[in-house]
Amino acid sequence: MSDLLAQFDPISPGGPEVQWFALSPLLVLVGGALLMLVVGALTPRWPSGLTAFASAATAGTAGVLAIVLWDDISDDGPMTLVEGALAFDTFAMWSTIVLSASVVLVSLLADQYLRDTPNDGPEVYALLLVAAAGGIVMSAANDLIVLFLGLETLSLAFYVLAASNRRSDTSAESGLKYFVLGGFSSAFFLYGIALVYGATGSTNISEMVANLAGGLDSDNDTLALAGIALLIVGLGFKVAAAPFHVWTPDVYQGAPSPVTAFMASAGKAAAFGALVRVLVSGLPFYRDDWRPVIWAIAVASMLVGSFLAIVQTDVKRMLAYSSISHAGYVLVGVEAAAHTAGDAVGGLGISSVQLYLLLYAVLVIGSFGVVTVVAGTGSADISTFAGLAKRSPALAVAFTVFLLAQAGVPFTSGFVAKFGVVQAAVEVDSFVLAIIAMVTAVVAAFLYLRIMVSMWLHDGDEGSASVDVPLSGAVAITIAAVFTIAVGIYPSWLIDLSDSIQLVR
């Protein structure tokens, strides 16, 4: 009888070993979210700013722990956790740092935006932390089922956040659109997992690679290719790459501006982390099959994002199409990584992708931070920014820095990011893709020039009041602007750090 009961003992020796400290960033984010919700429900209304500070402090702690763990990985090498379910490598730690930094900056932006509204409580901040936790699981997943759980955690939080402004019909509409289309993309991704499992006999990425090394018969090979196609469709939606971008302009425009900033930064970082993990780490033997698809999606994203952004009149929609083009630039790095997928010595592809995601996350949060301060809950039409240089010179300077960085102007972090992915493409002889990237960058520069001209050369409406910049928002925008310039002037330390990124094998 005792032997029978031992089989059902949840702490029996047969259970997976859990390295708790290695999971500490994830546990801090989830624990912080739960603690905020419980304490918020059991205590009177918190003083203004305390919830934002608690959220930023929690995410900051997770980021610091990721830096500490990075040092441990550098000493001991990458490995897997929880019976191979999660990867413990510098790639995952980099994504953790990006996601944690995004939560810190967005929490500061959301503070003043949410004050004196029905959402001024711990719920929105808890959702930010939960979404970041889901994004970390996506980037670190060494099993497709675990990746799907992380993806759904991130997505469900985003659906609620997009519709969180209950006083706005456009916010509710954006949340509904995102939910419906996101459900379709999740279905594609889950069906892709099923087909890949049917072909390889496992959902664990390490076991998939081992099974694929021996080769598949023709039937299973066809099944695997169909599964890979569906996986790319599902993740293509999450990274907002063309032709899976149709949700992006409406959702970005309708969602609260701080939420849009979080989706554009953390959402992209998590989705691209998962894309690289699945394709480069899990399916290197099919790189000649999926690499041309990534090439085509990258070109489509850069063209669609650059040209359609020019005809927009709402700044949030402009930045939405800009994010589509930036997804294309990141895919240039993914395509470069495909050439060396599975090789003992990788190229610049993976490091250029992760560097781009970090730099873009900071500058896009800064961009939407300015939109949050200037437009508030009202319209973000380009006319709203007319004469901003006279009403708030410091804000206009900061926005100009972010726009120049997105255009890839030298001495900004955007130039470092774009140069990195183009260099990675040239290294593997993807010259056509590199040329298209540079040409579309020039086209996209017209979009940013339109906004700058409106700020600096046009006069606003008579009697337009000066812009009141809240302290927390000013801190977030200042941090983003200083980082954007500092990395643009002195990028070597961050480039060297990104070159040390490794994927567990």
C-alpha cells in the first residue's frame, strides 16, 4: 500500500528537479503580480504612484536577477531547467532584461495616465507583470507546449490591456479585434505544434533536434513542413509582420498609449525570442526550407510598413506601421541567423536580432511616451503635435531624438540596430535583402520627417496650452532619450555584450 501511495506523492524522488534561483526572475514577476492583486483587494486605495512604483520595482528586481544569472551562465555554460522544459542560457536572460526594462518604463508612463480614472489600481500593473512573465517563458521555452502556455499568458494579458480603457469605445474595439485575430493565430500555432509533434515524435526542442538528425521519411517530412508553415503564421502574427499585420494599426491606435508602448516593445521582444528559439534552435535541419519564407516576410514587412506609414495622419497609426517595418528589419537578422542555424559557430544573426530588440524597445517606449503626454486620452492626429517645439521644447527635442533613431540616423541607437542587422545579412551574402533594408529605411525617413516638420515648423492652434509633463513620464522619457543617444555615441560595450549571447544546444 505504501508503494502505491508513493507513486502519487507530489514530492517523490521521481519528480523533476527545480532550480529555483535560476527561475527567480520569472517567480519575482508572477509573485509581484499576485501580491499586488491580493494586497490591493484587502487594503484601502493606495496613494497615487505607489502601484506604479511597486510594478517598476518588481520588474527592476527581475532584471537585476537576470544580470546575476547571466554571470552564472557565462561561468558554467547554458543548460536546461525543469526536465528540459526551459532553456537557461544568455539568450533567455537577454530577453528577460528587455522585458523587465519595458515594464519599468511603461509603469512610469502609465502612472499619470491612469490617475483619477477607474483603472487607477493594481490591476493594470499586475497585467504588465504577468505579460512579461509570459514573454520570458516564450523566449526561454525548450518545449513547444511550454512556449504555447507562455504565448497564451502574454496574449490574454494583452487582450485585457488593449480594452482596459472602459470609457473609450475605440479601446474596447481594439481589444475585441486583437482577441478575435489573436485567437486565430493561436489556433494556427497550436495546429503547427501538433503537426511537428506528429512528424518528430516530440514537442521538446532538444529531442526534436535529435530525432531530426536521423532524418524523416517522406510522409513525416511533409508533415513537418506543414507544421513549420503554421508555426511561422502563428508567430508572424505576434511579431506584427506582413502579411499578418492587419490587426496592428487599429489595435495600436485604439489601445491606451502606454499599453501600445508595451505591446510594441515587450510583445515584439517575446515573439521574436520564440521565433528564433523555434526556427534556429529547434528546426536547423529545415533551414533551407523556412529561410526563403523569412526572406519574403522580411521584404513584405519593410515595404508595407514603410510605404503605408507615409499616408497616415494619426501619429499612433504612423508608429504602428513603423513597427511593422521594424519587424521586417529584425527578420533580416533572423534570415541571417538561418544561414548558420545548427552550426557549431554561429554568425552575427542572433546577436543582431537581440540587440535590435533591446534598442527598439527603449526608443519605441520613449516615442509612445511622448504621445501619451501630448495626446493623453484624446486624438493623436499629427495636428496635435503642431507647434510642440514652442509649447514644450524639451518634449519636442526628446521626440526628435526618438524619430531620428527610428530612421536610423548616425549617433543614435537606431543606427546601431539597423547597421547590425544589415551587417549580419552582408556577412552571409544576403546582399539583396540588405539593399532592400537600406532603401526602405530611406523611404521610412519621410514619415519621421513629417512629424518633425509639424513639431518644429508649423504653428499650433491659437491659445494652445503648454504641455504639462508629469514627473514619472518625464523620468521615463528622459531615460529612454539618454539611452538612445548614449548607445548611439558609444555602442561598443553593448555590441560586445550581445556578441556573447548563446542558445542552449
